[in-house]
Amino acid sequence: MDPCTIPFVSNAARMKPRTALVVSADSNFRNRLDEILTGLRWQVHSAAGGADAWTQAEATLPEAVIVDSWLPDLSCVEFLKEFQSSFPEVALLSADGALSGEGPRGPHRQELLYALRRSQETDSAAWNTMPVLPADIPATRITSHAGCRLSNGCSTRWVTDAIMKNPRAGNAPVTDTASVSNQKQPYAEERKPLGAEGRLPEFVGEAPCMLEVSRRIRLVATRSTPVLIEGPTGSGKELVAEALHRLSTRNRKAFVAINCAAIPEALLEAELFGHTRGAFTGAVQGRVGRIEAADGGTLFLDEIGEMPLSLQAKLLRFVESGELQRVGDNETVKVDARIVAATHQPLSQNTQTGAFRPDLYYRLAVFLIRTPALSDHLEDLPYLIAHFLEQMGREMPLKQVDSTAIAKLSAHPWPGNVRELEHVLERAAILAGEAPVLTAREIDFGLAIN
């Protein structure tokens, strides 16, 4: 069924509203599904965490529960297992569309899938949303903030323990994780970033487009699905790849990265696939390739768009079969590696010009994550500045920035994105010496080298 086509449900079936519970720490995700399902005559309840969802399910006994891929207070895997055991008659729909349980089937199941697909399609709206910077962040003194803490799993009494940590869960629904408890939370500061309950610690800022990157990472991290990361140079594509590996079941194995643009074409094949002794001039001994080194883990192919067409065909065979052949060897080797590729090029357009193989593109772009340019989330500039100054403060006196420096940084177009910002601040901090505050003079020096 086309996900953009509204499923047909008879008038008789629509007379009695169905009840659904949406469980996600992402308020945007909950609101999108609420709006779509309400338009389809569903009665929708929402929960920001697993404990709250359990309480609401006991009170309302919904016919379907849609669960995001990450929960702030419980292990999602344990929650799904225990929930299905306790509520076998309720249909559990995961964020990737997998359905289990004995709940709505037929047209009502199609409605749920339709709503989920529509909510994922409208995710792109977040990329063009530019909220106003919170007024309580002073320009002359910016402080850093910590990311949200991930759950470390649950004990045998995991539901009871979670509700005890969230006293409101047994009484009234919690509409957002920011209001879960008045107790002191495990963050570095008292102020919690607004709307950033789903942000991964690798990423700094509260812009919707960056929160969307974190949400997409959580959706696909636990799977072996190939992921293609697209974004301009310096926008954090390797951070996304590392986060995918960290949150995956492969995180105890190797994360192997290779830059396809940094290695000469003549050596890239042997670097990727390995070679035997004497396979070519200078091969005095055999060597395991990067792909084979990533067995059981994650292989990160950075700048995949720069890979020569001749090698793309050989990589395609490995992606399809999981088998590779070392240079100079007739035997094949079976390798289980999750592939994450990244590029700053528009690969979908390159397939039309012949610069990139379409069949390889469709194998790699099973799930797409886009990292935005810094110019698309300038409201995160204060947080990024604070983050980099805090990092540099481990090796030199901690710096601050005054209003003139902030004005200079805000007016810059940042063609090099977040990486450029880091280097500009580092140069400015070195020039400032022992001075505790960076001014427009030091920032001008940092920008002049670019």
C-alpha cells in the first residue's frame, strides 16, 4: 500500500473510535502522530516514557501502542517484552513499522501504518524550522550544558523502580520528560535544554534539525541496516557513524573507518579488501583489509562518492553477498560488517550522470540521515561555542567570549561548518594567551586564516 494513500475504512467501523497510545521522549513525534491519528478518528493518548506508558495502558487499555526506538527511563527491549507479556491483546507497533500482538488488523492496522509513515514524511519540516534563541542565554557569558543520560537497563522490578523514580507516573500522565520530577536531575547544570530530551550526547544544541539527527540514529542504530549519511563537509558525519556504532549491538566489536578520498586509487582496493603476499610490487606479506577487520562490527566508508567506479562494482558484490576476495587470492572470505557510508556529494544526482553506480547507491541508502550545515542551525551557536571552549579549557585557561566576539561569529557564513567554528575558536584562544575573554580582535584573527 502506498503510505501516502489514506486507507479506506467503512463508516460503520469509524463509528466507534479506536484508542491508541503513543510512547516517545520526542514531543514532536508524539504531536505528529496525535494529529494524524485524531484526523482518522482515533482517540490518542501519549506518554513521554515507559513508566508513564505502563500506567496509562493499565488505566485505558488501548487497542494499539506505538513505541519509539528509545525511552528515557527504561530499556526499550525490556519494555516491549514485558508489555507484550502483560497486554497480549494490545497491538505493539514499533517506529519502523513492525507490528505484534492481537490488536487492530485489517483497515485499522493500515491506518496505524499510514499514520506512522505520514509522521516520518513530515519529519523533513523540522529541517526548515528556525526557532528563536532562548532569551535567557546571555551573549557575554555562555556556559555549557550536558547531554541527556541514557538508560543503563532495568532490574527485575523494572516497572516499579521506574515509577518510584517518577512519582507522577502513578497519578497523572506526564506530558514531557522535562516535568517528570522536581528532584534534582543528573545533569551538569540546573538548566535543562528546552525540547532536547532525545538529544544524543555526541551532538550539541537544541535546533529541531539536530534533534532529528539524534532521533533517526536511535531508530536505526540497533539494526544491521546500511545507512547513508549525507551532509556538507565539517557537519559531523563521522560523529553520526560513531553514534550508530555505539548504540548498536555491535559496539563490542571494531569500528573501522576509511576515507575513500584520502587513499590513491591504486592502493584503495588492497586497503579495503586486503591482499596476499606477492599480489603486487611491494606486497612482501599478506594483509587483512579494512572490511575484514570490521567483521562483527561497523565499517564506515567516508566520502564514498569519491570511490572509483571500478571499485564500486567490487564493493557492490560484498554488500549483496557479504563475501570478499583479497587481492591476489582465489578464495572468498565471509564477513559480517554493518556498512555506514558518508558523502558530501548528492549521490542520487550522481547516479543519473554515471558518476556513481545506481545499484550500489540503492544498497547503501537503505536508511538516510542528513547532517545540516551550521548555517541551518545558527541558534545552536552559543551552545557550540561553550562546548568547544570547555574542551579547550582542559589544556589552557578557560576562556569566555564577549558580545563583540559573538556578533562576529554570528555574522560569519560558516562554509566549513562546525569544524571551521572549532578551528576559529582554537586559533583565537591561542592568540588571546592568558587573557580570560575572547574579543572581536581574536575572532578576526581566527577567521582571517580561512
